[in-house]
Amino acid sequence: MPQIKIYTTSLCSDCRAAKRFLSERNIPYEEINIEDVDGAVAIVMQANQGRRSVPTFEIDGQFLNCSPFDRRKLSEALGLN
């Protein structure tokens, strides 16, 4: 299973949907709330061409913008059927 980080904010409904998607499939992930972690906003903005867009995933070092949350897009990135 790939290493997964999900960059989130507290009030983001798409972030909650993404975490629920992963949890329902027992896929482990590390959540990084960009409101609480120093430097996380800069990482998200660099990954998204200057946009503060969440949820943003880092999957084995590759970034994936998934805002709005798209189950199909994330499934494909994770190699799920």
C-alpha cells in the first residue's frame, strides 16, 4: 500500500468525504491539517500552482489535487478497482 498524506482543513466537507472514503476501505493515511501544521499551507500551494486547495493528497511523493473530492480520481491514483 502506498504512503498517503492528506492535507486538510477543519471545515472542509470534501476533506471529510475523502477521509471517510479511505477509512471505509481500511486504507491508512496521515492527516495534515494545514491550519495547525507549520509549513503545510506552503506545501499545498506549491503542489496546486499557488492555490490553497484541499483535500490535496501526497501519494508516495506525488501530489494529487482532489478538490472537489472525486472518488474515481482518487481510486485511480491508488490503483483501486
